[in-house]
Amino acid sequence: MDTIWLTGAQWLAVLRVGLGLWWLESWRHKDRKGWLERGTGIAWAADVAAKHRWPAVRSGFEAVVAPRPRAMAYVVVYAELALGVGLVAGFLTPVALAGGLLLNLLYFTLMIHDWAEQGQNSMMALVSVVGLFAMCWQTWSVDAAVGWFG
């Protein structure tokens, strides 16, 4: 593989770090006080799920999220932070990539009608898949320094 400036593995590390920064920005701009103290994020998601055209989304939300809105708000907010830190540092990278892919797919499915969000979720999911299958933790990562994940 020929590349300019960096090796292929280094460019994949740049992609990984960029995805991590994207997750950190999602966490940074989130109104954490609203999400964690007033429940605004989960209330918004409940409204979206209630109007969703797919019954599985409505029933899934009611079964998993609605009974525990406070806990789920913490899961969402701190999952974005953990994904960002993990990807930037290259710490438990395959876990972070798989977790991020899952979170993006959940966001994508919940907000299937919101075209403004779909580009972001689909691109973040694509970078996660590329990073996972290209093993982007081989360079510039804690995982590589410790020798995890071969």
C-alpha cells in the first residue's frame, strides 16, 4: 500500500483518533445538566420513540429505556465520553469501536426520520467498521504499547 506522509497503519490511527474526537465533541456539547438532572434527553427520545413508525422501536424503548430513564441517561452520556477517550488513547479499541457502532446503530434506528442526524450516524458507523476490520489500534495506541489485540 502506498500512502503520502504517513504509513497505512498511521492513517488508520488518524481515522481512529478523529472518530474519538467526534465522540468527545458529542459528549462536550451535550447539555449534561439537562440530561442527568432534568431528564431532557430521555424525555426527547421517549417522544421520538412514541411516534416511531416501527413498532419494535416503540416496544423496545418502553421495555428497556422507559423503566429506567435516569440510568439510561447516564449510560448514554458517559458512553459517549468513554468511547471518545478510548478511541483517542487507543485503549480497548476493539471494544470502543464495537460499542460505538452499536450506539450509532441505535441512534440511527431511533432517529430514522431525522435526515440531519443520519449522515453523522452512518459515517461514524462506517469509520467504526473500517477501524475494527483494519485493526486501527496497531499504531499510536495504548493497546499496541501493551501488546493487546495482536
